[in-house]
Amino acid sequence: MLQITIPNVYFHLAMIYVILRHNGVDLGKMDFLGELNFEKP
């Protein structure tokens, strides 16, 4: 079930992002990706 759910969630988030951008909301890539935490090994 999780194999279907995760791509479905990402699809809907991407569509919300596209609709907001189309309607003039000033969003950048980092607004879509969120905070990225890179850990050093």
C-alpha cells in the first residue's frame, strides 16, 4: 500500500505547487523542497 501512497502524495504536492505558481504565487524551488539537511558521513 505504501508503494502506491508515496508517489500519489508527491504527485498531488507537485500539482498544488504548479497551480499556485500558475496563479501568481511567488514560490521557489526551496519552498517546494523544504529544508534540506545533509549529514556528513
